[in-house]
Amino acid sequence: AALKLQLDTKLFGQHLAKEVVLKAVMGFSNNPSPKKPLMLSLHGWAGTGKNFLSQILAEHVHPAGLRSKFVHLFLATLHFPHHDQVKTYKEQLQNWIRGNVSACPHSVFIFDEMDKMHPGLIDAIKPFLDYYEQVDGVSYRKAIFIFLSNAGGDLINKAALDFWASGKRREEIQLKDLEPMLSVGVFNNKNSGLWHSSLIDRNLIDYFVPFLPLEHKHVKMCVRAEMIARGYAVDENIVQAVADEMTFFPKEQKIYSDKGCKTVQAKLDIHEDI
């Protein structure tokens, strides 16, 4: 119930992500002996809430969230920038995961920019995600792995636009409308690290979580939430002004925010000073 409340009050415009993650996490948390770690793959355009959702999830498991020593965030371009050092990274990453799960079985690992990650590194994580009781004496079955990726974002956007064009409400979009094209678009895309990895062959990803592009009204919700978080009174003129500064696509209809809610904080800073 606490997780649902967090998602309802903080994550806007993502009915699918909310539904899938609640089902996944509650099922996993209520299972006294899961057969494998929980593995979520979050997909969508920038600024749609993937990082935000992973933070809420991390806080659900460890109240200190990203500040907890049991929650680990990896950025492909920051932590694993050099493709010629993949062998070293592999060893470091495996030792890091092993050491941390030994210390805390409920460790949470978040991998951002999965689409930029070397396939060899993705495969290095694979033994920890599989249906093994133990790997070298350590059980990984209570850990949570979250992959974040922009891969498939354009396909999700196109599907949302098709729904809009045919006069349907976005809330009518169901997972089954997106899953087939996600698996094709993300994993048959030779530019995506996931394409080369064997996570897919083994069906180790439990849930694909699609993030829809955000509309004008969702951007306004983000602005209001940010104002409240800063302790301001909500001024609808400022809410409107910040939302109007965002760029929207497609060019003609201007339905979806180019950057989701990513630049809301920076734009609000500017309006604060006025």
C-alpha cells in the first residue's frame, strides 16, 4: 500500500509502469522463497520517470534509497566507459555484486544506460540472474536488478501517437499492445547492447516496463509536485509558464514533451528568481 501511494502521488502519466511494477514487486516481496532475483527492464524516452521509479523502488526496499549502502547505481558511460577494459570491468562488477549480496541478500542494483553497455558486461551479470540456488555459495534470489534504457522509446512513442490519432485515451493502452514491438525493437536492434546478450535467450528478464511519452498535463503535474517538494505555494501562472517553455512533438500537433519532465527543476529555478 505504501508503494502504491508513492507511485500514485509521484509518478505521472505512467499507468502501465505503475501497474507492472506494483504487481512485480508485491509478488516478489510476498514470496518467501523466490526462484530467482527480480529483474525489471525499464524502457522509454528521457525524462519519463525511469530513474524516478527506480528510486521509489529502492526506497521501498531500503528506506535510505540511493543513499543506502545496499542500493547500487551504475551508469554505463561513467562506470564502464572504455570498451577495451571490459575484462577488468567484468571482474570488478562480479566481485562487487557477489560481495554486496553476501552482505545483504536484499541488495538492489540499478544499471542505467543499458543500451550503451557492452554486451560482454551484460553477460557478466547473467549468472546472478539465473535460476540457481546458489552461485559459489551465495544465493542471489532475494536481490533486485533494474535495467534502465532509452532503447525502444521511439517505438513506445509511436504506439502512443497511434492511439491518440485513432481517438483512444492513453489509459487504454495495455501492456499487450507494446510488449511484442518492444521485444522486437529492443532486442533485434543491433545497436543495442541487449541485442547481443544472452539475457533474452534465457528469458531472465521478468518484466518489460514501458514508459509512455508525457503530455502537457503531465508536465504541469511534475511542476506542481516540484513546487510542493520545495515548500512553495502552487502558483498556476508559474506552472503554466514552465510547461509552456518545454518543447513538444510531433511538430504539428505538439502532444508530447521532448524531454519529459527532465528540465522541470532547472526551468523552475529560473522562474524562482523572477
